[in-house]
Amino acid sequence: MSLKSNVLSLNRTDLYAHALSLFIRSNVHKVLDLSVSQLLHFLIDVADKYTEAPYHTFYHAVDIVTILYYLCHDLNADMYLTDLDKSILMVAALCHDIGHVSSNSLY
């Protein structure tokens, strides 16, 4: 995993694969008692809920998941978290902007 990863350069299929691999390497599927297939379907369902608003897209969400993975696994932040904590953070990072209409905070 590298911070030089650019999710914007991925096509949609590769974006799903990238996100799925981060979730699998974090054992989210095991912690939440999901099959890999169920996890993939969840990722696709989440992606479908994102709008095409500038910036607040599924690509942005996967980028945040990538940073979270880096913080937890490469910088060892996970030593302060339980497996359930990490799984919840991964899901929250993925879902944090669902339905965002791209209005600023003052709006």
C-alpha cells in the first residue's frame, strides 16, 4: 500500500477491487461475519448511493478508506483499536458522504 495510489486513475471495476482488497486485508468480512461476495455486494450498493456531485463521490470515499488503511496498517494506528473498531471505521469511511449534494457547510 502506498500513499501514491491514485484511485482517480482506476476504472469502476478496479476501484471495487481496490476497496475490496483493503477490506479483506483488514479482515472486515471476518469481523462482520460476511462472505467476500456479500462484502463486494455491499461495496457496489454503497457506490450506487453516491451522487455524481463534484468531489463527494464513491472515488472520494475509497480514497478516504485508502488513507485509513495506511494509517492503521502502515503507521500502526491499529494497535490502539480493536478489530471491531477498525471494521466500523472502514465502513464509516466508505459511507461518510452518501447522498452529499455538494453544498458547502454554510449552505
